[in-house]
Amino acid sequence: MRKAIFDAVFEQLRTVGYTNLTMDNVAAAAHTSKTVLYRRWASKDDMISDALREALPAPAEVVITGDVRADLLALLRCVQVAFTSTKGTAFQIVSAEAGCERGVVRQTVIAHVVQPCIDRILDVLRQAAERGDVRPEAATELVASSGPALLAQYSLVYGPVLPDEFLSSVVDQIVLPLVTPGQAVERPAAAPPVAAS
């Protein structure tokens, strides 16, 4: 029954969106009653959050090997799985809720996948910097967040299915060149001051 309810939640999110999702519609789609839903969840937000938590992957469970490329790919796959495990609805709603104060779906996805993924990528970069595999100045949250940000951007433009080739290109063409010793990006020279007229 729990699986049927959560499947119904994602199907309703996909077809009618967060705003129009109701406990009545989820109950009908799951072939149960609204009373059953309210016995488990006080609100639709609680129900959606539980459905997301069960479906979303856990970056904390990714085994870090010490191979920077392999570890980056493994962590970015958590974001990839988050797109597909919710039938793409999580990130469609994340986009739709961008201007929403509460943003329950966005908050859940960020708290359970995106931020933990960024935190672990940052750990990977820092450990690699200690081994000399990564430039120390590149082990920053900005660099760590570049991969997840590109995946989110891809999903908003092209849809929730993230090809493996795209993950590889993000790692090989963006993240690794940013962090590899000897690949430092040259900063442009500061513009000369403008003389006062």
C-alpha cells in the first residue's frame, strides 16, 4: 500500500503538479481512502516529503575509493538517480517552486541529495588536494557545486533523463580541468584605473 501511495504521489505530481495535487486524488489513484492517508500523514506536504525521502538516493552511502574521477562520477550519479527515481517530477517541481517561499519539494531534494552530494564532492576534492592530486585552491564549495548545478540545469532545459555521457562530460570537461594541477585557469589582468576627467 505504501508503494502504491508513493507511486500515486509521483504520478499526480507529474500530471497535475504540486499545487493541484490533493489527498483525494492520491487516494483514488492508489485505490485507497483519504482516511488511510490522513492516518499516516497530517498533510500533503508530509506525504510528498516521505515519498521523496524513500525514493531519493543517499550520497552518504557512496563508497569513496580515492580515484577522483570515479568518486565524482559516483556522487553525481546520486543526482542522476534522483531525477529518474521520482519520474522526473522532483526536479520539475523544484523548478516550479523556485520563487516559492516554502518549497517543500525543493527543500527535501536539496537537503537529502544536492547538498550532501556537494559536501561529499568537497571532501573528495580536499582529500585529493592533500594527496597532491588536486590543486588546493580548487577544493572549494563553488567548484564542488559545479557538477550538481550543471545536472540541474540540463534537466530544466532538456528533461529529467540525464545520459551517462553527460555525467562523464561534466566530470571530464568541467570539473577535472578546474581541479587538476597544472590546469589553473588564468585570471585576466586587472583593468587599469580610469583617470579622473
